[in-house]
Amino acid sequence: MATNVDIKQLLEAGAHFGHKTERWHPKMAPYIHSKRGGTHIIDLAQTVIALEEALSFITRTAAEGKQILLVGTKRQAQDIVRKTAEEVGMPFVTERWLGGMLTNANTINGRVKHVKDLEARLESGELANKYNKLEV
């Protein structure tokens, strides 16, 4: 696994292509190099700095034994995210990201527990005695 970030590799990978110029957030202005053909061109020098900071943070966090959630819901990223997460034993999300999964974790956890409880009750037959087959 690469431990340094190279501008040439980013350029070859097309990492400099941003969104259409109509779809941008003003807070991204410092990271935009230029505009070409209605598309923003990302400043790769700043990208390298940010990626090196992220790599340093992830390395420290993993060394401390903490978990890192890997997320990649786009088709192109799903396989590599899954493979990488499984190799290093970290949790991952490759399907739909539910809004509020981090900011509203208590509610999400409560709903997950509720579904697991319903599944257990369904398997044990408890719900079959309470509801007819159409309701279950």
C-alpha cells in the first residue's frame, strides 16, 4: 500500500477534475485551481497536502488501536473499500449511506435493535401467535 502521495499519480487518475462550475460550494474556492470547459480543476498541490495530513491521522489512529470507518458507496469504490476494510479488520459501508448514521446514531441504533428484536421474535414463533400470516 502506498504511503506517500504523488501529484503525477493524482493527475493520471483524473483527481483534478471537479464538479461542474454551477455545482460548487464557495468554501471550496481555496482548493480550486481554475475552470476549464464548465468544470472546476482542483488544485492538486493542496490535495497532496490534505491527503498527507489524512494519511498521518489515519496512521496514528490505527496505531492507537482505534477503529476507522471506511465509506465508499460509489460503484467504482465499493470493491476496493470492502477489500481494504476486510484486510485490516475495520468496519465499512459500501451500500447506501443513511442520512444521520453518525449525527443521529442513538436513533439509528435503536431502530437496528428493534429490527433484530422483531427478527428474533419472528424466528421463535412469538409473532406467529399474535398476528396472522398476512400481518407477519
